Amino acid sequence: MTLRFLCLHGWGTSVKILESQLDALMRELKRDNMADFYLVEGDLASEPGPGIEGFYEGPFYSYYKFPRSFEDSDDSMLEAYELLDEIIETEGPFDGVLGFSHGGTLASGWLMHHAATRPLEPSPVRCAVFLNSLPPFRMNPGEDPVVDEGLRDGCIQIPTVSVVGTKDFAYNYSMKLHQLCDPRKSQLVVHNKGHDIPNDPKHVNEMARAIRKMSVDALFF
């Protein structure tokens, strides 16, 4: 079975940058036709995200106003959820969603919003991969992120893989997102790097192994 993934980049990056970040993992998963990838670019012009400036050229994009402050409405984020719904309708179906950082925050929020507002409908995808991602949050400049209230542990009930870095500034938040996933269907891959997608053979193989297992679980979801 070939999984078709809808892929979402980080804050202040682009599809081109995500392709570079995912290159080693995509090559490994394409080696045996395990996965296919459809990358979607945000439509909101942005300054470069963390660790991007000086390494990649712009332009840079995000999917919604990010990060949300406590004064911001949810309008921009909800429009991003609608964008994903439209992509599913016009370019789908997709088996899974894969998001890095801001892209994973968008993906997790979208899945939880769908479950809360359309409880009688099936999930728009059957599995998800969160790479160094945070759950939906708000933060004021210079302060730590505050995860949205009311998010229940285990509420993301499709099979998932969470990839977290022990040296990542978002480590604790990535672990919180992992806790929001159903423990019976979730896997955790830990790497010893920062806010990036590992591209060394050891970690690529670990991520690919977890995604391959997830694909089997997704068959029965």
C-alpha cells in the first residue's frame, strides 16, 4: 500500500525548503513505494522562521498568523483549516497528513477541530505524522507558548507518529502533542537534535520504520 501524504511546512519557510528538509525521509519511503507526498505552500507572506535565515532563500510563507497572541482572533487559523478542507476536496483523497513545526500545529488543530465540529463524519485522513510540532497555542512576544485550553489527552484518535528532538526548544510541547494522540495508536520517535528533521541514516530509518508500522495500523482505522 502506498500512503499519500498531504505535507505542511514550518512557519516562515516554503515548499522548496520542506522538500530539502524531508529529502532523506522521502527518498527512503519512496524506495519501496511506501509513500507519495503532496506538498502545500502557505499563502501568508512571512518573515523567515527559526534557523532559516542565512541557510535558505525566500520568499517565506506561513499558513496563518503565527504565533497567535492572546489578542488575536482565530479567524486566520480557521481560514487555514478551510484551506486544508478545500485541498482534500480538490486534490484528495489523502491517506495521511505530515506536518513540520507550524505545519504540524496546523495539522493537529485541524484534526481536532474537525472531530469537534463534525463528530459524525470520519476523519479527513487516516493517519498523521507530527515532526517537531506543537499543539495549538498562543504566546505573547518574549513569553513562552501557552497550549490552548480544553485539549483532551488522547483526543486525536487516528494512528500517529510523533518525532521529537531532545535539544529542540519545542521538546516539551511536542511531547504534549504526543499525549493528545490515542496511546493505543501512537508512536514516539526521539532524536538527539534540535528543531529540524533528522537526515542521518539512523534517525531516518527509525522514522521510516515507525511510519511503515503506522501504515498498517491505518489500514484498520
